[in-house]
Amino acid sequence: MTTVVLASASQSRLRVLRQAGIDPQVTVSHLDEHALVASLDRDAPPESVVAKLANAKALTVAALLPEELISDCVVIGCDSMLYLDGRMHGKPRTAEAARRQWEKMAGATGHLLTGHAILRLTAGVITHTESDTGSTVVQFAQPSPIDLNRYLASDEPLNVAGAFTLDGIGGWFVKRIEGDPSNVIGLSLPLVQKLIRRTGLSISDLWATTID
């Protein structure tokens, strides 16, 4: 059976896959994202930036896998950022940075971009490399000062792209979305299915359990 490897520490991405029938092995790339972004052309389209980050994570993890896995596996790499007012917003890391992001986000509309990279390895060789970027329009609500303070104090927004989540407390502050909700969480099921098909597999080949 083909093993799925998720090249991400994101619990949200892991949860999306498990709820959709795939129980992946998790291997974190520990990629220096800031260094990679700094090395890219400053005029690179935002969709290209997250796609390159996702591909770099997948390739880094593929190089770390043991022989028994690379005989037959699929590696999924993802990277998400919020594109708002002509700028890319990643993980704020600090409450101060998250507050500055929310000052721009509150009541505004942005695009949550998630780059996806799929590598298929057979007999120790990468046979397929597929990538694409999902984009979902997100319209943010205007949280009250007390709600925003409590949200920042929860630490949830510090380590997620755009300083919000759809599947957590941050969901209270999302007014509307246009597009795929799983893409906002960090892994687009429709996009992953499309990329998996390009490798010659069906998505049901990767399910932990199948229905006959």
C-alpha cells in the first residue's frame, strides 16, 4: 500500500487528511522559510511564493525518508499565507505582530493562498512532481477590542498564516468565504485530489480504510 507522508507540523492539515480517510506519517521539514522567501525574486507572484515553499518542504522531507518508505509513498507539502493589500502575511509569531495584522485585516477582504506540492516516490525515485496553489477569498469581521485581546491572549493566531484560523477560535471573526474552506485550513482536498490523479493514483488508493 502506498504510504502518505505529510511534510508539515500543522495539526489542522493532519486533521483535514484524517477526517478525509487518510492517516499520514508526519515528517517535519524544518525548512528555513524566511531564508527561502528572501532568496526569491521580490516581484514573484504570491501564488508562486507559496508553491515554491510547499515544493521545498516536500523535497526536503523526501530526502529524509528511510528506504522502506521511499519504495512506495506520496509526500504532501503545503504552505499558506494571507495576501492582503498587496502584501503577504505569514505566521506573526508574537502577539504584537498579530495585533498589527488584525488592525489591517478587521473588516477587510484578503486571499488565503495555500501552495501544494505532491511527490510520488517509487523504488526510491521521484517519479512525479505536481504542484499548484489554492486561493480562497476571506472576508473578515470586525472583532470587538475585548474579543481581539482575548484572542491574542489565546496564542492561537501567533503560529497560523494570517493570524487566524477557520477551524478554531478565529472562525468567529471570519464573516464570509468564497471558495474551498479546506484550503483556508491549510490543505485543499479538491486540489490534492487533482494532483494525486496526475501521479497515476486514485485518492481512494490512499484511504486508510476502504469500502467494498
